[in-house]
Amino acid sequence: MVCRKCGMRVPKSSNNPIVSVTNKLERTVPVLEQESAGLPTTKAKCPECGNDTAYWWLRQLRAADESEVRFFRCTKCGNTWREYD
């Protein structure tokens, strides 16, 4: 076996299984401090208070070939939620 990154070569033995462990990355979602912050508004029903107007913005959270995530923040109570396409 050959490491794609560093080129190190290790012979594979048939009686020793190879296990790879990866750590899950923690992702933080940016929180907007100012309510208006120049963001556009749209008609979206808040799941907390039922208000029908929310600020919205887009963020690329996954791989570049996947769609963006749409975030909403209620103009009344400030609740933030997201929508995946």
C-alpha cells in the first residue's frame, strides 16, 4: 500500500486488517449580530412564533459541488433556522 499524500509504502499482510479512523469536523454557523445588517427579507414562516417575514442569507457548508444552505432569521423573535435544497 502507498500513501497518496507522502508516498510511504507499507506491505499489506493478509492476517492484519487495516482500519482507518477519521475525526468528524465540527462546523460552526456564523451568527449575525445586528438584526438588519443589510440583509434582504422574504416571506418565510417562523417555526417558533409564526411570524411570516424573515431575513435570509446563503452559506456553502458542504462540498463545492453540493447546493448552498439557506438560513433564515425571524424579524420578530430572532429565531434562526436553515433550509436545504
